[in-house]
Amino acid sequence: MRKKQNLPFTEEWMLYEKGKEYNNSINLYETVNTNERFYRGDQWDNLNANGLPTPVFNIFKRIIGYFVSSIMQSPIKMRYGFDCPSSNGFDDSQLKETADKLNSIAEMRWEKNKMNNLLADSLTEAAVAGDAVCYTYWDPEIKTGQPFKGDFRTILIDNTNVFFGDPNSKNLQKQPYILIAQRETVADLVLQALKNGKGKDVIDKITSDEDTVTQSGDMARIELEGTKCISLIKLWRGENGNILYRKSVKNAVIQDVTDTGLSLYPIAFYNWTAVKNSWHGQAVGTGLIDNQIFINKGFAMVMKHMMDTAFSKVVYDSTVLDGWSDRVGEAIAVNGPVENVAKVLSPGVMQSGMLDMLNLAISHTKEFMGATDTALGDVAPNNTSAIIALQNASAVPLENVKRSLYQFVEDIGLIWLDFMFAYYDDMRLIPTVADGKQGYERIAFSKLKQRLINCKVDVGASSYWSEINSINTLDSLLKLGKITTVQYLERLPNGLISDKEKLIEELKEAEKQPDITAKGVI
């Protein structure tokens, strides 16, 4: 462990301290940690049980799990397009071809970055913490199979570790600066400093700390002693409009000011429920905690009552009997009259109103949150049409969250495009798919930088395509003779038939053969 020294703080550290003060003023750290604790089922922490059992009926996780799965059941895809007509040497066909190539890159990076998992995790994060934040950065170590290495990565970061220069504004691109805090090992930070050409005077200032109080989740406070410290990344807009980058620790700068070449902050976020005049939102869990505590305590008291009074008890006169035996059929000797020697006390009867109140608390909590029994599938499937209609209606309260998520994806798409323009070379081979075949081509990124390109999100089977509906429609058209077998196969979703392209070529060749029967040869 390195010896700690009294050294001046870096500029980033001073901003970090200000950011922590703001987060403490809105009780962000305690709120996030409490919500996370309840979500994973640790719901009796800091609660005095007073001898009661400590059951957990986790409607907290049940409701949030329903929300996440309900939103994620519709597939999401990122699509690029052009805002302006053909110009600058591109005609309409070239624009479409270029857009298809950009979409191929997006599909590849979507898979590489495991975006479906990231979006599902972001919904859970937003429901528990109030916000979901992702950070995209350039990783120069990614192998591409080409002479040059590197590509962009997108990861989720905790909202407790992100600090806006103006926390009252949600306009991310207008922020004076954005600060990102991380817990990294001292060894890794030393290596980074060495790669950046830093000397012993800087290396000696990279020391471990115990600044874990502001980290998200209880487990973040448990580390191997003396191994980690806070590292800070500052992003801000330079005079040329590009985003500048600098990385430091408490007392030393690890990487000097670097022009990233990006025109956008590489950060995207959304709130579960927006809070006016704050970039932080409110979590689903914040409004569920009191209800969850009442339900757990109520059931705990019912359990305690049943444990104490569920079984009958025998009361006997100790002046007549020396003791009592529960053995079946055993005779009991009595010294005197047998009347009023012993009596069986009936089990205690609990008021049914308590269970009714608990059931009402559970049902009303789920109903007001939009997670009704119908939506959760906890009903008998007697009328499927009515159940589907009710499930669709119950999903309406999630529409605002869906719109926020889709805007989140569009923001990520524009950030990815910004990275392509800043880091992709015109000689870089990018993956393409044509007629179901994987290939690699080049894009003139230098010519595209001045064009207005948008990013839109295609969502759900009804919005762009559904394999099941597509296959059923194609089957009907083929049976009615409206399309040929070749047309059917060309429009069939990929992956359903092996060697589909070869089969299509064989059918096309067969169609070119002369009709021998028609000529009377046979």
C-alpha cells in the first residue's frame, strides 16, 4: 500500500466533492441503496423485528420484473436514415445503400455490445435508482482483423457516479461539463499513467482510498483492502466544439487534456419518472417501500399469532396433579375429586380483517402500479380475448417509460454515429449483409460527416416485421398463387431454411430451362 500524502487536489476532485454535496442534498445515495436492498429481498435491514418472524413477500421485485419484461417483449432495432435529399455526389440509390451499410454496422455493434441485455438492465436500473445512464468510449484494444485495432463500447454506469455541471437541467448536450467517477484498482491506474508517459512523481500520487460511501449498492462497500481508489473522467466542450477528455485521481492527472474528436457527449440517460428541474428522476421503488414494509410486518404478526395460538393447550390444577402427560391412552392418577382438575383451552381465533387488509394492500399496490393480476398472468384463461385486451390496457401506464427508452436508444445511435465519423477510416472494412450473405465493404466516412443523418428506432412486431406474421402471410400468398416459390423464399426470414440462397439459384435455373412438354417432345 502506498503511503498517503497531503497533496493538492485536482480540479476534477473539487468538482467531484461538489457533485457529492448535491447528491446528498437530494438524498440520492440512501434512496438508491434502500431501493436496491428491497429489490433483492433484503427488506428487514434497519427494521426492529421485536421478536417477530422476518418473512419477505417481495411484490417489489415482482412489479419491477413485470415492467421490464412487458417493455422488453417488443424487439427494438436501430435504423439510420438521411435528413436531406441527394447531393454532394450521392444520389438516392447511393443514400439508401449507404444507410443500409450504416445499419449493418449498428447491427454488428448491437450484438457486440449485448444491447438487448443492456436495455433490460437499464430498465431495472431506472426502476430501482430512478435513472439509467450509459457511457460509450473508444477501446483501442478491440481486435478487428484489420491492420488497425479499436472500436467503441457502450456500458451502463450508476447514476450515483455521474455528475452534471448543471444538475437542474436535463439538456445533456448543453452541460458545461460531465464528470464520471469509477472505482478502479491502483495497479490498473498506474499502468494507464505509464502508458500516457507519466513519471514517478505522478505514479507516487496514485494511492488507495476508502471512498465507497457514495457507491451504488451495499456490496460496493466491500473491497479488498488497499486495492482501489476513485478515478475521475471529465468531459467538456472545447472552443472548436469537440468534446475534450481528461482523467485523474485525487491528487494527480493520469491523462492530460485530449480532443476526442466527438461532437456529442458520449453519454445517454433517461428517467423512469421525470422530476422537474432535476436531471435525476424518481424510481418505481421509492413509492413502494412503505407498502412493502406494511405487508411484511402484517404477515409477520399473523405468523407470530398463529405460532403462539394455533394449538390447544391444557391447563391443570398443580395441587391435584404433579404433572401432565400427553401420551395416548395413559391413565392419570388424581389425589382427590376429578372435577375441574384439567381443562383444554381452544386455539386462539384471529380476526379475519387483518388478512383482508393485507390482501387489499397487495392488490391495490399492484393495481395502482399497473401490475394487475391480469397483466401478471395470475388469472384463469377462461376468456383469452378479454384477458389480452385487459393486458394491453394495463400496459398503457408504461407508455411514457417506453418513449423514454426509445429516445435513449436513438441517442445512443447518434453517439455511435459520432464515433464512426471520428474514429472510422475510409479504408476500414465494415460488415454488410446482401441477399442474406455476409460480406465486408468500405464507406466514405469523410464524405458523410457533413450530411445530416438521423437515427430512429423500430419497435415491436407490429412496427416493422414479425417472423410469425410474415411467414403466415407468405404461406397464404403462395397457396393462392399470388407469388412464386422463388419470391416466397426470397422474402422468408433468414435462418429458417439452410442453404436458402443455393435453393433459390437452383429454382431460378430450373425456370430458365425450356418447357420440353410444351414442345411435344414428351
